Amino acid sequence: MLDPAKLGNTTGSVPLGETTFRMIGPLTDLRIIDASTVLAGPLIGQIMADFGADVVKIEHPRTGDSLRGHGAQKDGHGLWWKVVGRNKRCIGLNLSLSEGAEVFLELAAAADVVIENFRPGTLERWGLGWETLSARNPGLILCRVTGFGQTGPYARRPAFGTLIEAMSGFAHMTGEADRPPTLPPFGLADSVAGISGVAAVMMAVHHRHSTGRGQVVDLSILETLAAALGPHVITWDQTGDIAQRSGNRSSNNAPRNTYLTADGCWVAVSSSADAVARRTIELVGRGDLVSEPWFATGSGRAEHADEIDAALSSWIGERPLAQVVDAFAAAEVAAAPVYDAAQYASDPQVQAREAITTVDDPDLGPIRMQNVLFALSSSPGAIRHTGRDLGADTDEILKEAGMSAERIDGLRAKGVLA
């Protein structure tokens, strides 16, 4: 969809100020307009940018994406933004003004995908609905990310990830049995939706290859998180059973829990396979339990989780973490230490895979963050730069679209641009 003559993108590189960042990856032929905010939509754009797409991040010229102010800050710079805003070019554009809407239409005319997460009806109110966008660009894919989707009685309700985590069933089944429902300490629902959204957009791109036509992707954050929760719906439908909170235990098997070591560390143990469960219980010196009739099935072991947990807690509690991990590995039993961020980054497996990488940032210097999401052998992605300042690339992007410096200056004076 990119028009190299119009966009100046003939070399596979995107000029950013005085520095040229070479675009690499399988998506270098795609231009994405990311007009979404906070997390789910911007994560779609981040992942696609990591794999070479030219992602143009559109923000309100005064306030920007509120993600810039979310979470930890250093020297006035949002650290989360440095990650989710990475590899994107930034333009400040007020879509609610008629002249801003016209600029958006001009950009969308040369784009492959538009990502937005405004409340349903907002784009239409600005004259930027699907009919208008597709008339200007029949091959455009419009990815609409909302809490409840574009239809239904809740379509226009505001929704944050917390509400979705509550309504999906996640919170109901998470936490200790005798304690309140538990919410995740991070954007779980938005993250699941963002990763799912990449797949949805690429399906639409694939469809366009054969038809030449774009389409609307209606992405509901509620539905994507519910899909990630496993068989709780079909289990309720067929048996009437409702998944309940069980802490770190599983109703499907045992052992499955976290256990405290002698040196004050936590280790997680899981044994979904019967053979693994047998080796685990033999390792901790309770091989006598293997002969019990209930031990033969995961559900049977789950019903005797107290006895199994007592055996593991006693054995693990007498040994330091290193000894526990080595012993479980030697016995080919699934166990792992419970890490914090620093421990994760220091793990030799993480380091060998370069799952954490260092990126030079103009504000903070070298900073570490998670690397690109997938390892592709022939067309790997890359982090070209961290999240940039609001409006850092406005002039460049609009000049690529054919706008004169005089028009850009005039729009900026009217508050349309940043």
C-alpha cells in the first residue's frame, strides 16, 4: 500500500531527524496509523513496528497519549512509554477539528492499517467513520479496539482493563479461596488484546492480498481475555460447575503450587503429566503415595493436594533454592524459581536468548527492556529507537504526504498540530 514516490520510503529506512533508522523485518511494506491510546491498541502498533512496519503514532497535540504519564517516571520521562512507543514516529494531530480530520484522511489514504480505540461513534462524529475512510482508501484495514466491541448494549460504555478482568471470569477464579477476587498488577486484559490484535490485523492483511479490499477488525478486549481463560465456559455449560478460586493450586492436578526454600526463596512446581507427578513425589521421599489409588489421575491428586503439598513443603523447606532447582532438574521434574524483574534479566536462559536488550535512549542513555516478541529466523524484528517525544516527527510525516511547510505552519498556529 505504501506509495514510495509520495512517502519517500524507497530505501527501507525511515529518517528521524538527523538519524536514519533502517527498517528491517517482514512488515516493511506496511504503514500503520496508530491513533489509539494507553495500551491495547498501542501494543498492536508496537509489535508491528518491531517487525518493520512504519507506524505513525497520532496523539492529541496538547495532552498526548496518557500512557506517557502511566507508571514509573525518570527525569520526567515515562518508562512505559519508552517501550510501547518504541519504533513509532510521532505526530501531534487534533482529530476533533475539521482541519485535523482532513489531515488524518490524507494520511489514511496512503496507509494500510488504522488502529483506534475511541468510544464507538467518535470517529463518525468527526467525519472519519468507516464509510468515509474506505471510500478514500478501499484497501484500508480499520482495527477498532474497545472494551465490549462495536455492537451490543455495552458498546458505548467506557471500559478499562480492570473492568474486563472482572467481567471475563478472570478475577472470580484468581486468588485464595477464602479471600476476595484478585486483579492482576499489570495490564493483563489489554496485553492479551494487543497480542491478539496483531493476529487479527494480519489476517485482514492476508485477506486483502487475495481480494484487494480492506475491512473492519472489531476487537473486543472482553472477548479476547475470556478466550484466554481456558475451558471454564464449556465446563459450566456441560457440567454446571463454576471455576472457583484455589490460590496457586489447580483443580486439574497436583502438585501445583509455590513452596518456600530454606534460604527464603520461592519455587513453583507443576506436574500436569502423571509421570512427572510420580517423579516429583518420589524425589521428595514420599514414593509411598504413588501406590494410592487416587494418585493415578490428576483430579485424584488434586483432591489430596493438602497431603502432597505437605510433602513438598517439608522437603523444599529444608534446602536452599539452588539445591532444590538442581535436584528437580536432575529428576526431570518441572520446577522454577519465582523471579522478580532483576532476577529474570539475570537468568542465563534469558541472557542467552537476548530476551532483554539494551537500547540507547536520547533522554536516559542506555536502557534495558524486553526484546521483540517473536524470533523469526529469516526476517527478524528489531528495536530501532525508544518511544519519542510528542510531535517529534510531525513535520517529516506531513512533508512526506506532500504538505507544504506553509500549510504545516498554519495548522500548527491553529492548534491542529504539535
